[in-house]
Amino acid sequence: MTTNPYSAPAAPVADPVAAAQGNFVPGGRGVGTGRGWSWLAEGWTLFKGQPGLWILVWLTLLVIVVVFAVIPVLGPIANAVLWPVFSAGLMLGCRAIEQGGQLEYGHLFAGFRERLGTLAGLGAVTLGITFTIGIVVALLMGVGMATMLGGMRPESPEAEMTALLAGLVMLALMLPLFMAMWFAPSLVVFHDRGVLEAMKESFRGCLRNIVPFLVYGVAGLVLATLASIPLALGWLVLGPVFVASIYAGYRDIYFRP
């Protein structure tokens, strides 16, 4: 008997009701500089109770992403549109652990049964903005889209340098989009926000915590480097910890203690 991986999970998952509203801070609040490291530490705490299941869920997600990636045209689009859906499911799993429950394998697909349209809308908006930025940068820098996306190697050192510069410009322009998307799935699934409202509140929350995010980024870069040394096997742990750290940051920024 075959099963649809996107159907409602048979395993019990946390009810995707809104998080407790009593101390919720719309738009987020500023937190201390050291909290950037604390998010990673709290992500580790969420991970270490069920490391085997976390790794299984993470590997499943990677397989799905890779399978979609090799499908021409539609696969990358599906990856972009569905990423917030998977992310929301993992945030539900983190909340279940925080509330004294457990992560379930079905949490990976829990986003498909609640707020699917809005979550997919986040992915679609992200894809559209990314594509638009790519076109603008390619036109301004005189770099082909295939080169920008790594599909073709530049024919000369000068073209390679231009492509590198174009990539850096695109990354800088994408930063506000990353900020708008960082907490958006959590705000959709826990607080019933719409696409644009969730992106706006996520951006504001990140903007108010630039310094903690710098600490988070530097610490994350160091950990990523270490995780990549032994054939990247460290990512089996660091990947789930990063995911859980997003939930930790959401709880820290959008709730008063």
C-alpha cells in the first residue's frame, strides 16, 4: 500500500493553534547581544533529546530537496514554494518539544494540513522577488542568468570577476528578503498572519536585532566550518540545530519573558 507523503500525518503532532498570545509582541522586540549565541545553544537543547529522529527528519528533507532539484524547471520552483511549508512543520515540532511533548516524523509534513496556501504563498513571493532581483542584477552587470545561477562557467577571468561581483550584489539585495522570510513561517502557522503581514513582522523583528544576528551569524559560520571538515558529516547535527535555533530566536524576539 502506498501513502501520500503530503497527506495529514498519521502520527500525532502538536495542534497548530496559535502560540500563547498573552505576552506575544507583534513585530518583535530587541534582545541582548549575547542572545545570538543563545539561540544556537537552545537549538542544541531542542535537538539533543531526540537526536536520531531529528537526523532522520533532516535527511528526509534533504532527499526531498535534492529530488526536486534534479527535475528541470518545475523542481526548483517546487523547492522554493514548499520550503516555508516544511519549515512551518519543523517549527510545530519544536513547539511540541518546548511544551513537553516530542518531535514526530509527521511534523515534517504538518505544514501541508494547516495554512498551506499562505505558507506556499510565502514561497511563491520569495521565488518571484528572487527572480526579479536576479534579472535586474544580470541586466545591470551584463551577466547572463545561467552564469548568475552557476549553470555556466564564465569564458574569461574578467567575466568570472564580473559574475562574482554580480553574485555579491545579488546577495546584498537578497538580505532584506532573508530577513522578511526568517520568522515568517512561524508567524503564519502560530499567529495566523497573512503573507505580507508575516514578512513585514519578520523583517521588523530581524531589523531590531541586527547585532544579535551578527553574533548568531559569526558563531554559525564557525560551527558550519567545523561541521564541514569531516566530509560534512557534522551537518547531520548542525542542520537540525540550525532549524531549532530559528524557533528559539522566534520565541525570544516575539515573546516577553
